[in-house]
Amino acid sequence: MLTEWLDHGLEGSRPATQEGRIPGGRYRLLTPGVLELLPDATGAEARASVLSVGIHGNETAPIELLGEVLARLESGLLRLGAPLLVMLGNMEAIRRGERYVDTNLNRLFRRDLEETGDEADRARALMAEVDAFYGRHPGLPPLHYDLHTAIRDSRFPRFVVEPFGETPTPQEQWRWMAAADIQAVLHQHRHSWTFSHYSKHYHGAASFTLELGRALPFGQNDLAPLAPMGCLLEALVEGRAPASGEPAGMAFFRAEHELMRRDPDFRLCFPDDTPNFTEFPPGTRLAEDASAGAFDVGETPLSVVFPNADVEIGARAALLVVPSPPPA
């Protein structure tokens, strides 16, 4: 049933069975693309975990990875030991194989959202489900992993973005990430209204955007490098402690500046295939905008992450970052 739920979500159909038993608990379909797993008994290390995929419709590897984990649960190779909320994000964009349909869903997760349209409505629906899920499990630490892939190559193919927020990230998360073969960590410097930011800002969750390689069509993903991340997800499903690694082995960065597209006449002054975390020396011109003017690197070298000149007017075209020491 769990893998069929994924298929139904991608096909835009509704399964005949809305709830049932799985090893260690039960499942129930809350709304299209949203599935809750409820254990008979919670494990000693259980979290109230939200696992979201497909917020951008062309990022397919996390969907396939999550599908493998759910298949192992359904077959009895895993046993449910923690409540989970499993979410397919932008289902129409997933069906089309596109990043989004009308606007970037991953900039709409705020409670005072005024935008209209299908993606805005989907953001509201997903936020409501997260609110209700955490409300049903107040005694467990809240956690949210929003799984993505990047649209370009990267010096660090597997990295996480820690959203800005006042709630400190539990130190165990860095050890889990290290064991899951995450290669770099980026600390955000301000509110960004992504899905992972929503859970941290409004619910104090340990929450991350995880970039797990490069965006490719279904069937073209090599999931072998994601096996350690799959082990982390399986531990969350079973409510047990994940494997632990050494955080010092990861590279840490913090955001320093955002390049915003203010005008239709905007361009990034480096090749489109520039990998994430490419460093530029002082004096390098990075962007030109007819309204905002040019941006040149100052005295401190800057590395670029998520460059995309084709974003909507008023949206971020690149994030500029500097190295940061590992958390104490």
C-alpha cells in the first residue's frame, strides 16, 4: 500500500483504501500526497518526524529513496517505531517533471501568505498538515527533513541547509549528518520561508533542507551514494538512534549575502554550469542588474550556492557564503 500511495500521488489518483496496518503500526491517508504513519509503540529515540519530497517537481532522487524506505517497511524489513508524516510536495510539477508550475513553492511557507494560485494553496495545505501533526505528538521532539536535489553540480554533492531560527540545532543532528555522508553544512543568515524553515520557525523543530545530489529524471538516479542517508531515514522510521559520525569531517559555511533579481535586465557574470560552492576572489563581478546595479566581491572571498539567473523578479538568484567553524 505505501508504495502504491506514492504511485497514486504521482498519478493524481486516490487509492481505494485510505488506512490500514503495517508492521509495527498503521497508516492513514490524510489528504492527496500526505500520509501519516502511527506506531503501536514508540521507540526509545523516537521523534515526530516530517519527511517531505518533491517540493520541486524535477527533483526525483529523494522520491525514489523514500519509496525504497517505505517498501522496506511494508515488506517487514523495518518495523514502525515513531510517528511520521510523509509528504509529496508539488504533485502537479512532479507529474510534469518541472521545478514548479507557476511559482516556486519553496518560498511560500509562511502563515501570513497572501499569494493566490495552486502552489500557494498547496503551501497552505502542507503547512496545515504539519501544524496538526506536531499538535498530535507534543511529547516527542519535532524533526523535519525536506529532501531535495540541486539543479547543478557541486563541490559537495550532498549538503544540508540549516534554516535561520532562534531554536538551536541539537548537536546530535551534526553527528547523524556526518554518518549519513553529508559533506557540507550551510547556515542560513535570515528568514527564507522555505518548508524546512517553516517547521523550525513555527514549531522549534530540528529541521533541514537536504540537497542529495543533482536533479535528474525518474529512472536516471544513482541511489548508491544515498545509502547512508537511507539508513538515517530507516532509523527515524523505527524510532531508534541513527549512526553517529564525526562532524569535523564536514565543511561548514554561513550565508553572507543574497543576490536578488530586481529587474528583467539581470545577469550572473559567471557561466551557467558553475558548480555550487565555487569560490570567487575579491574584486570579481558576480552580477549586474539594471535596477540594483552591479555586485562585486569585497575584501573577503565569497562562494556561490544555488545560482539561477532565471528566477522570478524579486527572488533570490544566488546565495553567497563564507567558511564557518564547526559547531562547538
